[in-house]
Amino acid sequence: MPPKFSIIIPAHNEEEYIKKTLHSIKNQTYQNYETIVVTNGCTDKTEEIVKKRLNDKTKHLSLSKANVCIARNSGAFEAQGEIFLFLDADTTLEDDSLQKINEQFSSEYSVATTKVLPDSDNLKYRLAMKFKNLYNSTNIYNGCSGALICRKEDFNNVKGYNPEIIVKEHRKLIIELKNKTGKKFKCIDTNVTTSMRRFKKWGLTKATIFWIKQWMNNYLGDLKKSDYEKVR
């Protein structure tokens, strides 16, 4: 019998984070899931770490080239679950996150994310994530916390992620899912905890300016020209 959830994790040089992410999945109170880790273009120990943790619930795909959208699409192609949870490799779930997603992701919604916490107690990061939670939960803007949820059937109908886009690819998928199904976006009442490494390296000012530019590209319909510096 296929699992209810397929958790799909693209991982490019994530040796510092992937172990903790997989551990958070293993500890879920809701256990009807499979995990598919898609390593892509790795030159560190990510694949080695993942291979040590393979079991009847955890699968591994290896791609030679780094491309996050192709990695997610490849994982989705192999996935058996009714509901897809695309989870960033530097993002952990609360122990009851799958349970809450299962309870709250009803048929009136086509796509969802969760609330998010920073992996730092620094006040500026906490405030930045509170702002993200505010606009996602009030539908001011529909974005991604590091976890994106949709149904397999709907994902296939919109042909998945666009591999030519490497910035705001979640946003484009969200819009396509909503338009295709005519259903709403949901912010699930559970938290993921995600890395603040980009904010730490760039600073909040540079990060804010970068995302404003991406929002402008989004509304101008020109996401393909966006570039994204890998921060590891």
C-alpha cells in the first residue's frame, strides 16, 4: 500500500544539515510516509551521510548536476505518496508536523506551506521569520517556509517545477497550482526550523534588497533572469 506522504528533499552539499533534517522526519508521530533524498552535484559528504541512513522509508537518488528544480521533479517522479512535501535540506520538522499537515490540508486547498522559525535566537532573524509567517498566514503573499505541500495529481497536472528557474520557483508553482485547481493556499499551523546561513552571510539589508528584486521579476514575469548565489 503506498504511503500517504512523500517527503522529497533536494540536497546539494548539505553535509552540515541533512543528518538533522532526516532525524526530524524519523521522529514524526505520523509514520505513513516515505522520504526521497535527491542529492545533486554534491562534492562533499552529503551522499555518504544519506546512504548510511537508507531504510524501508528512506530512498536516495543521485544526480550529477546541481539543479534544485530538476532534483525535486526527479524525486516526485519516483514518489508513491498521495501528498508531496518538498522539504529543504537545511530545514527540520516538529515531531507532529506530518500529523498536523494530514489534519489541516483538506480538499479545499491545492497547496500549502508551514510557519517557520529561525535556527538562531537572534532577535532580527526571529522578527524576519515572524514577518514571513504573517504574510503567509494572512494570504497577503503566498510563499514557502522551506516546506511546500501539494497533491501528487495536481503537481503532475502542472508538470512540476520549471527547471529553468532557480529563484522563487516555489512561488511560480504555487500560482500554477492555484490557477489550475481553482483552490486556495493554506499556511499549516506547525513550524519548521530553517537555517539563517544566507542572512548571516549577506546581512538582512542585502537579503531584503535581493528579495525585493525577485518580487519585481516575479510580477514582471521574468523569473528566468534571476540568479541565486549558493550559500553553504
